[in-house]
Amino acid sequence: MKLLEKAFPVSEQLWEKAQRLIPAGTQTLSKGPDQFVRGITPKYLKRGAGSHVWDVDGNEYIDYPLALGPILLGYDYAPVTEAVVKQIKEGTTFTLMHPLEVEVAELLASIIPCAEMVRFGKNGADVTSAAVKVARAYTGREHIAYCGYHGCQDWYAVTTPRNKGIPKAFKDYMHPFEYNRIESLEKVFAENPGKIACVIMEVPGTDPAIDPATGKNFLQLVKDIAHKNGAVFVLDEIVTGFRYSIGGAQQYYNVTPDLACFGKGMSNGFAISAIVGKREFMNELNEVFFSMTYSGDTVGLAAAKATIEELLNKPVIEHIWEMGEKLHKGINDFATSEGVNFKIFGKPPRGGISVKNAKGEDDLLLKSVFMQETVKRGILYGGPVFINYSHSLEDIEKTIKASCEAIEVLKGAIESGDPAGVLEGEPVGVVFRQRN
């Protein structure tokens, strides 16, 4: 397979300016240069079409991070683009409310199991924070049990290494528990009786474990324990929403939360998010302060309406599962045959890359070798591996071929005893996100 040139002069010029003008050089940490193999990967993308993107130096790639997940249908997907352009001409924000607020709320209520009422934000952190405030208002309690990643707002960010500027006392209210270890949540409640307002959690790539005694899955057990202890159960579906099924992971796993948070895929890349839930909890938003100038922005709402209508009328979910299964199987089977401890893990429409060393530990250096060799072959991987509706069978086959060639290089690097010597750029940096 032909390798791309490694020089990115326009990217480098932009990065040089960015470091002087923009703190951290980037608006989104997970898109920063240290999350890719520097020197081998471009720093700036200019345009996208379908499942492909082009960098500012004109190189083309098949894209799998998909802007960290929002590009569910494809870049410049015609029905969404047309709806947005039409709405922009009519107006993007107004003095009074807009009908799209009601129309999109009706759509969400019709497809998401727990959605009796809906409010909109712009980012995932907006609505996860709203859910926490609602739970605190409803219960009169202040402490939070959490599992996974929930955004940059103070209540959660205090638990991360990037907690500078946040009162340390906030951490006293936060209590982590581990996915698929129900005893870790039981311990939180036992140590904080009558204090936990809500349990908020993501669903990672791993399926919830089934309890042999009750036949219930981990999500059901979490919900049961939350309710038993008077707490609200919040499911963070920013990533899983509109990917696992049209109604999210809650529909896929048949567990209805009290509140849920959606974003990313609901608008194919336009900025909008939603907190949805049962009426008795959502009614707290009549008094809880959750109000923003752009939460009724018609561009995001128009994009969400067009995206959801595509989901209802096209085999989007079936396609991303089918293509994801082909991708995972094709690459993983080859890695196994080569004796390389490499895996695309997770669910077919939403996975990740794991490369383990001789000790059985995830190894970022080895992962960097793989990412170096794939990006040189026109495949853009990152932290997540997402599939969208525009990924074609040809895309998947090309990606499998490039990934298998990269695994062969990776195998040689491991056998050489000096994988760092194979790396032509700087390795991928540590992602700070907590994984419970």
C-alpha cells in the first residue's frame, strides 16, 4: 500500500502560531497533537466528506475518531447539511422560542425509553451537570457516585488530574465505583448513608456483567441499588446514544434510567445536547437554574431533527454495526494469527485500540507504532474507533489491509526488542481520563 508523505508544512505553520495564541494550543484536549504520533500525523484537518477527511496539506484519510464521535452519518451528509443551510437562512437564534424546540423534544420523547421531558444544551458537560443538579434538588442530598467520564464542569473535573482552579472541597462529594463490580457501588452507599443524590455512569465498550443469582445485568443492579438507597439513576449516553440503538444503550440493554444525557451523534456534528428523563425528576428544572443563550439555537436543533429522521428512515444502526463487526473481526483475526497482542475492543459501532506488552499491560509505545503505520497508509485512528453510516465496504476493506500491514510492522518492532527504534515520530501521550 502506498505510503503518504510525512511532511505537513501548513499544519506546522498553524501549530507554531497556535502555541503563541491558544493556551494548550487546542480547543479540545483529545484532538491535540500529543494524542497522535507527532511528526507522522497532521495537526489540522480542513474538510470532510462521508467517512473521509483531508488535512490542510491536501492528504486524504479514512477517519475513525469521527470528531470524537459526533459524525454519525458522515461529513457533509446531504440531508443534514441542507436542513442546516435552510435554517441558517431563516435565522439561527431569536428573541422568542422557536418551534424546533418542541419538534425535536417530541422526536426524542418518541424514541428514548426514559424521555418524558427534554431540555437542550450545547455540550455533554452541560447536560451531565444539569442531571447532577436535578438529582441534588430532587433528593435534597449533595454527594455523587460516579463511574466513567462526565465532562469538564467542576463537580466532575475535580476528580481528574486537571483540577487546578477548582475548590478541593468539591472532591469530598464525589465517590467513584467500578464498572461490573457492583460491590464497589454497595460500598459507596454503605460508607455514605443517606448522602448520595445520584448514581451517574457511562456504559463503556464492555457489556454489563450478568448476575447469576438474579439474571439482572450490571446496569439493572446499579439502578436497583440506587433506588433502594433513595438515589436517582442517571445514564450518561453522550457516546452511546444513537449508536447502540436509536434509543441508546438503555434501549439496547433494556434498562430505563431516571435521567439520561445525550449529545454527539444526535446531530451529526452540530453542537447540541439533551437531558431527558421521567417527568417527576425533570420537573425540578422548573426551578433548577439551567438557562443559556444558545440552548435553543436553531442550527443544532435543525441538525438534530434531520439526523434523527435519517435514523428513523434509513438502516443507519444496522450499517454501523455490520461495518464495525467486519472491521473488528478482520483486524483481530489477523493479529491473533500473527501472535500479536493487539485488539480492536468494544462494540462494533464504538470501539478502541489496545496493544499489550509482554507483561500484559496496555502499551502506548506499541500503540503508537500501529498508529504511525496506519496513518502513513491513509487511515486516521485515535483514541476511539467509531463507524458512521458513510463508511463503505471498500473503506473497511482498505482499513483492514492497512491495519494488517501495520500489525506486521508492529510484530517486527516487538521482536526487535526496540520498538522505540521503529517509531519515526513522538509517541502518543497519556490520556488523563479516568476509567473506572
